[in-house]
Amino acid sequence: MKTINVCVGSACHLKGAYQVVNRLQKIVEEKKLEETFVIKAAFCLGHCTNAVSVKVDDGEVFPLTEHEVESFLENQLQG
Amino acid sequence: MMRKFENHVQEMKYEVLKEVSRAAFQGNLEEAIPSIPFRTDPGPSPRIRCCIHKERVITMDRIRLALGGDKKNPNIIEVIDEACDECTINRFIITEACRGCLAHRCTGACPVNAISIIGFKAVIDQEKCIECGKCKESCPYNAVADVMRPCRRACEVGALSIDEQKKAVIDEEKCIRCGACVYQCPFGAIMDKSSINDVIKILKESKVSKTSQNANEPTKSKNGNKEMKVYAIIAPSISSQFTYASIGQVIGGIKTLGFHDVIEVALGADMVALEEAREYRKVVGDIGTMTSSCCPAFVDHVYKVYPELKKHLSSLVSPMIAISRLIKSMDPEGKVVFVGPCTAKKEEIQKKDLKGSTDFVLTFEELAAMLDSQDIALDQLEESPLDNASFYGRIFARSGGLTKALGKLLEEEPGESPFNPITCDGILECDKALKRLKFRRLEHNFIEGMACKGGCIGGAASLSHGPKDKSAVDKYGKMALEPNQQESLRVFDLQSVEYHRDHQINAAQSILKDAVSVNTE
């Protein structure tokens, strides 16, 4: 089980964090990955210039756009 | 830039809070305290009082309150006895208009024989006067002037009286902590207790936890010295403050102080509005009228004066508590500091059923002092964004905003009975509506109760009070990215947040006791 934390703090929100969260949730639902991933909103991950910030478990913080969500989940499945 | 104040009382309080903040940030509070009165009151001549020494003693009292005040006193508002001595003026005085007439109804009207006619004029024996006002009512020349003390006039719940020494005394049974007396006393003799020192302490701890975490293990922080983050949650009325800078710069300034993130309380208002609309649909048929519950002074007034109306209070926590709990559901180790215009919030966070949600309350006055103590010039800062809440959550800051937010939700999904709200602006209007409700004479089925006139923007600890504030709030509301509450909340897991409360366990009496036990811990 992996927890994907998506920053929804102000900076990320303005750059479309809500869309990223909703896209993630949608794909997880479509592909029935509920047992593998938990999608969580988080307040500021401290990387405001690299919005939208995403963190898997306690790993590093990296930026993600709405369009990269699908390939990102693929990578996470393999990794 | 030079900060502008509405009056010198505000400025005096600010100067003390700033000195205390600076010392607290530097970590030399104890050594610095004795020298503060010499900086704020340099002398040699006094500002307004009899001598510079007295002014410095009063400053010491302000410092004591800035550091939390009398722990044994449950009220978050205190009278500074030393400073409350300029209103030696008697309440009723005979003016030049007195003709020394034949009837002199005043002497007959006075129940304590305090008035006599001396040299063709009425004279009040102030030792005997009980301030009933009968002489004023009886005089055909309107020659009796009522110069009521400003604190008593400000206190619309009648919690202020004057003792034998002519000092103001607060009645705990009636006081709702609205802060009107704090704002209105022309000598600054009534002040709210501050948590600036506690907040600065956790900001410094947070900084230490961050650096030690980075030094040891950059990525793993499973247990042990986990980073403790301090969140500032700001009331939407902040949009009418610090208007010399943009909101984005204010946010930047707050982060510079060491807060990890700044989050809108308006998002909590969105949470509350959605749930309150649900509750309204569910219960209004049974209870007839429901009241709002986000103004702590209004809720306190119901507890203290209309305990039989508790069942009409919405069971929702305030937006401040709702957003604090949401943040803690996402970061259990985090600390939450509310920043707003309200003194009553300082007590709300101590209530038995709410304790532990919001850790500290700061006022806009205190925030200004903290920013300036660190020489943070807001208008020179880069913009830091502030966004999450909807238009509706943001306009909670002004009278009528809550009604508008609920109205919109109830229009989309109406309940059985049509929404018929009354917006009570100020505690007098609230009291009138509650009285009508008590006697089953209220035709409305929803009461929006806000103790301060104008809503939160008229709060006692606001830096500015004026007609411009409402338009500033509306402008800020319109800047919201999310059109409504459902949209602003769609990514949050609200299931894990408890935002109903049980008003029945908060008996007015037990609150006082709780507050005592909290403070003496």
C-alpha cells in the first residue's frame, strides 16, 4: 500500500492540485487500484515553486501535472 | 513604512507587544522585560498621566498581559486597575442649562435625596448619587448630562460595573469576551491576554525540529524527532487589514515569521456551511428556529442568558475549529494558530469540548506587532498565494455572509420549510431576536448571530474599523478560484473530521471552572 500525498496548499491549488487529486482518484477507481494506493490531500509540502507537489509515502517531493498522472501511476505500480 | 493606528491606545498596546515579541524571538525575555517600559515610555515628561513612573508601571501591567496575564483569572480580558482611574468623572452632572427653576423636579425625582438647590442651581451630591438617571428624565430643560463611562456604554451585555474605588469590574456571569470594552476604553485600561510568547516559543521549536531533522536523516522521518509544523489559519477579515500591502505579501510575511503554511479559515467556513445546511434541513422542522454557532461571543450569550435556547444552537463547531481539525487530521503533530480580529476566540479554544483543536489565538494587533518586531516590511515582500476557500467561505467575515452562504446551499437543495433568516448585526440585535425566540414571537426560522457590529470585520482586535472593510472582504471573496463550497472541499477527506458539538455539556458555570483548571495547570 502506497500513500500518495498531493499538496493542496495555496500555491499548488492555484496550479491545479485539485485536478491532480481528482485525476488520481479517478484512475485508481477505474483500474481498481484501491488496495494499492491511497490518495491524500496534504497542506504545504514546502516546495511551493515546484507545484503541484506530490510525495509518495515518506519519499522525496516532486512536481506532477494533471497530464502526467497516468504515466506516474504506471511507474509507481512497477516501482 | 510607518504603521498607522486608529488611536493612541492601539499604538501603545502595539508598542508593548512588539517589544515583548522582539525579546521573545531573541530569547532574552527575562533580561529584557525591566528595560521595556523605559523604551516605550522614554520620558522625562509623561504622555497623559500624572507622571512617567505611573505610565511605566502601567506598561509593566501591559507586559504582564502580553505574557498571558493572571493565570487565576479565567477571563481572557482583564482590567488594568492602575490604568483605570481617569474616569473620576461622575456619571450625571448638572450643566449650564439649569435655570434653578421653581419646580425643581429633579430633587423630587431623586430617590436618594442627592440633589439640593444651592445658589439657584441644582447640585448633585455625588457621594449619594446611585446613577439611576431619574433626575435626567425629569428635567424640563434637559440640564442633566449623562457622561456614562465609555466601557460601560460599550458593554451591551451589561457586564461592566464600577466598584467603590471607581474602577471597572467585569461580571463573569455576563461577559461574552467580545472585547468591546478593550476597544472602547479611551485609556487602554482593559486589555486582552496574549499568547504571543507561547506562539513564538513553538515557532522556534519548529525551526529546531526542522534543522535537526534535516541534519540527521533527510528523507526518513518515521519516528523520533519528527518535524513539528506550525500552521497559521487566518480569518477572512484579514483582507481588510494591512491594506498597505497585498494579501499575498501578508501571507509571505506570516511565513517569514516561521509558520510552515498559511491556510484560510474560510475553508473551514465552507465545511461548516455545507454541514449546517444539512442540519437545517434535518432539524428545523422539529425545533422551529435554528441559530448560527460560529461567533463564540454569541454562543456564550446564549449559554449565559438564554440557556433554555441551547437546543436551537447549531451543533456545528466554528470555522476556526473545523479547519484546525482538518489540518490535524492530515498532520497530527502539527500546531495550529488562529489569526483574527476576535478576543472571544481566545476563550473558545479552551472550551471543554473544543480543547486541543486550535492551539493558540493571535489577533491582528498581535500579528502586526510580531511582524514589526522582526522588521518584516510587508510591502517589500514577494507575493505568496492564498487560495482554497470559496467566495461564500470568505464572506463569512462580514455580517450577512453566513446567511448568504447558507441561502445559496438551501436554494440548490431546499429543506421542507422555506429558509427565512434574520441577520443580527451586533449583540443587541442578537439579544432582541433571542428574546423573541424565547417568548415564541420570532417569525424567522434561522438566526445569524454576530456579536460585533458589521460582523467579524468589526472585531475588537481589528486594526481598522470602517465602511471600507466590508468592500475589502467582498473583493477578496470574488478573488476565490473555487465557485462554491462543494468545489473548494472536493479533495478533502472530511469523514475523519468531527465537527459537531454538544452544547448541553457546556453549561455556563462549568465553562468558568474549566477555564480555571486550564489556566492553573
